[in-house]
Amino acid sequence: MALSTLEPDSPEMQKKIWRIYRDYFDAAEKKRRWNMTTDIPWDQCNPGVDPALADVVQTFCMIELFLPDYLSKQLPQVRKSKGRAWMLASWGYEESKHSMVLNDWLLRAGHRTEEQLQDMEDGVFEKEWTLRYNDPLATVVYTMVQEVATRVNYRNLRRAAGGHCPALDKVLELVQIDEAAHGHFFRQLVSVFLEEHREATLERIRLVLNTFGMPADHLLADGRRRIAAVKELKIFDEGNYLNDVVTPLLTQLGLTRADIRGKKMHVAK
Ligand SMILES: [Fe+2]
Ligand SMILES: [Fe+2]
């Protein structure tokens, strides 16, 4: 079933999106930048963290490592939209810190050796993340959902870790704040599309919400086991998806469940 086609972004939309990006960027520069060397209490690493939790840190690090694919597949779709292209550049910088800081914690807290981390990286780069939807607007909607879900994952991992390792606690706090900002940006972007192309955007929201899956599922060689561990530790499951991702997103977008249910998808002729 094909999605309806969309006109290119109008100049008014481009302006709105650029404004959203500038607000995002200015706020990030002012309030959110953090330094991997000086902002983490690296002298307070606890090697006694539950190995199962440390393994989830590795899972999240692995997902963050697909950054070259996230950027190289999405940028070509948005290169004519300055706001969206510049956002991907900023977003990529912020995401690049996430895999680095998680990697550093695993090493400094003694949960992994350099050799193990190298093996992890080599394994990750053997696979390639691909766009889930061959449609730029569906990709924006997917990214919005993915960012909100990612934030919930980090928040719940931080809760599960319980502050026993001050270094890990700070790492997860900083990363989680970044992820919340990413989710907020992409939600604003989806709101602009809802204003301009309501039916086409609803169609994508319906599609994505009903088919969403976190990337670990098919990307990581042992993805199934890793997702099971995340569920087991009560970090993220279907309940979190519905209650912490779908419900708040629908409310913030001014939508109801009726908006995403029961309508037939438009079939392009
Ligand atoms: Fe991230
Ligand atoms: Fe993110």
C-alpha cells in the first residue's frame, strides 16, 4: 500500500522549520552543551554495577554507533530544507557523543576491555541500518517516535541503575536530556506538517505508530536477547511504548486515538 505523495515544503514551511531549528540550536548552545571530559565524575565509577545493566549500556552504545547510517540515509532526503539539514548536522554531533561517553564508561568502570569494545564496534559495522520507510515524512515521524522512545529507555536505565555509580548516573542524565530535546524538535516538526498537510501526516503517524520497532531488533546480531534483557530489567516494553511514548505524543500533537485508528490508508493512484 503506497502513501500519498506530498508537495515539496513551501517557503512558509521552510521558514517555520528554520525558526524551530534556530530555537533548538540556540537553546542547546546556551543550556545543554556538556563536556565529556569535565562534566562526568569519572573518579566515581563503580565497577560493582550489575553486569546485566552494564550489558544494557553496551546495547545502547551499539545502537548509537550506527550514526554513519542514520546520517547518510537521512541527509539526502532533506538537503533542500536548510532547517532539517542543519538539524541533522547538530543532531549527529550530539549523537556522536552518546556512543563515545557510553563506551568510555564501560571502559573506565572496568566492565569492558579495549579489545572487547573494539570487537563490539567491528560487529556493529558489519551491519547497516536502512531507512524503515521509503518516504521522507514517514522518516520524520519515525525519528520523532524513536527519539521519545530512546529518552524513555535512558531514563528507565538510569532508574534501574539507582545512582550506585555516580559516573553512570551523570552520563545517563546528560544523554537523556539530549534525547528529550531531540524528541521535542522532531515533534515540533511533525506539528508543522500536521498544520500544512494534515491528512498525509496523519496517514504517516498511523503507519509508524502501528509498525514501530526499536532498531536493536534487527540490527544487532544478538538483538533479540538484548531486547529481552531490556524488558527483563523493566527498562522498556510494550507498556512503556503505549504509556510513555504513544499517549504523551498524541496529547502533545493534539490528537486522539481515534485520529490514528480505523481509517483506511490512502492508496496512491
Ligand atoms: Fe543518542
Ligand atoms: Fe537522539
